[in-house]
Amino acid sequence: MLNVDAVAALVHSELGLRDVAVRGIADSGWFLDREPYDHDTRATASPRVHAADGVRVGLRVWRGRVPPACAFTERRRPWMCYFGFKLV
């Protein structure tokens, strides 16, 4: 989901293969920006981490790039572009 636009641009513009259809499929988890589930807070001493917090750190650590249209829409929170529902 994150790379299909860049791959299409590479195939169409840089390689000049304008007749090639570029498609992608989301074959991994669909992560939602939800509070962590904890059915019993007494069951564990480890803190629950919100998904967006992990992805926010990951964007920096992974030196990730997100699609420009999403980055423009999510200027203040570019890490949100790692969530499929934001890209769609």
C-alpha cells in the first residue's frame, strides 16, 4: 500500500512502460489506530502501547517514506500514513 504509487511512477515514467498496469494487494495486517486491548489490567505488569505511538517511532527509526498525497494530508502526523485506512 505504501509503495504501489512509487512503483507505478518508476514503471511508467522512468522506464517508459506506460502500457503496463501496476496493481498492488495488501497482504499483511490492517492495523487500526485504536486503544490497546487489555481484558484484564491485573494480568500483566507491562504497559500497553498505542499502535500510533509505535508507528510514529518506527517511521523515524525505519527512515520510512509515505505516499506524498497522504503525507500532504497528514502533514502533522505523517506516521498515520502507515495505517491502511488512512491510505484508502
